[in-house]
Amino acid sequence: MTHVNRLRDYLRHPFWLAIALLVAAYIVFEFGVAYLPPLFGVRSAPIPDSVLLQYLITAAVGILIYVSDNEERWKRFKEPVGTLLVDPGLRWLRTALLVLVPLAVGWLTYSQVRPGVAAPVQLRSIHPAPPTSISFRGRTIRLTGLENPLRADGSIEEDYEVGKRVYYGNCLPCHGDLLDGNGHYAHGFNPPPLAFTDNGTIPQLTESFVFWRIAKGGPGLPTEGTPWNSAMPAWEPILTEDEIWAVTIFLYEQTGWTPRTWEHEGEAGAEGGHD
């Protein structure tokens, strides 16, 4: 009975009663809400940590308002804190708290800011499937089955020089002088600019795909290109259609890669899966 009476005295004390209520609130918010009977036919989902913290702060404020509402209750509430701070017999406890509390705060802070390794919220394709057609300066261009029209006019050397001028005038700061993605501004982007010298990039793509990506840039990426959208701007307002085709020729000729070709119409749906 002595232990029961002592426990009853603790629960009657405002300080320990406040602690018990705060712990009970945590248990209910963290573990109990999802298992409560459905309200209006809707069962609650687990509470995010940020929301749980807000609930606990609200509960703590409510408890403090209650215990401070009465002068005598407030005085009794402060007694354990005062005893801990001045009682010579509790010096060991004060020392332990002086060490443990900063360590706990430091660990919680570190656990919140340390980088984690986790899968993105949705699958991302580095080379997402292109649309069937796009609108370029008010004109519809069908990408499916489209080859580079400049390759048919027999002036590859001239187109190469035009593309070279376009590349070094617009693309070099990000994609680099060596087309390796190490331009002057490359370190400021995540993901970094594409390295055209990598055999996993333009050799896997048709020239119509490259045309689409240059023309529409990062803003033109579909959903599967997120959450890390390309930082490349849309070049449609700046470059003409022929200039984009010319710089595409330059990329392949300069790197020595051969673009993928459209063998038959059925490959249009397969391109996004291979890239």
C-alpha cells in the first residue's frame, strides 16, 4: 500500500501530473490516432513528425496554462525544479542533465540535418520518352520517325560550322569546351549538365529527341523527368529550327558518336524505355 499511496501522491502533484499528461498525449498522437474508430467513415492516417511536434507543443501549452491558473498549484508545480537546482544531494543529477541534455539536443539536430540515402518519391527517367509531336514557334513538328533534315542537303561541313558557332556561343558555359559537362557554371547545377562524351547520353538518342530537349529545355520535361528537372533553358525563343538541327550535328560530329536511327515506326514507343 505504501507504493500505491506514493504513486497516488505523485499523480496528485501538478508537476508529475503534467509530465504524465504530456506522455499520454504523445502516446495517443503517435500510436493511438491511427487505431481510433473511424470518424464519419474516414480513418486517420499516421501523423507526420512535424505535425506531431505541433500537437505536443499545443498540449504542453495547455498544460502550463492549467497549472499556472492557480497560484498554489503553480507554486507546487515549481517545487521539483527548484529542488533539483539547489538541493546539494542532487548535484549528481544536475551534472548528468548538464551533459545529457546538450547531447540529446545535438543528436536530434544532427539527425534532422544529416543527408540521407533514400529512393525518390517517384521513379525518374534520365531520358524520358519524348512526345509524339511538339509545337515549335507556332508550327507543329512530328518527332516520331523524324530524321535531321540538314543531313539530307549534303552540306554537313557547313552545318557543322553553324552548329559549332551556336554551341560555343550558348552551350559552352555549362556543357564545357570539351563537351564533357564540365563548363564554368557546371558546379552550380544539380543534376550537372549532360556530358555529351558519355556513351550513355546522345549515342542512345535519336536526333529528333535531342532537337526536342534543346528546343524545350528543362521546362519541357514530362513528369517522369522530375523531381530533378534539368536547369537547361528552352532555346526555342533564341535559336531557329535550323540552328538547333545544326548544333545537333555538331554534337555528334565533335564527339564521334552516331545517333540512333528510326528503323521502323514501332521503335517510337520503345525509345523512352531504352534511353
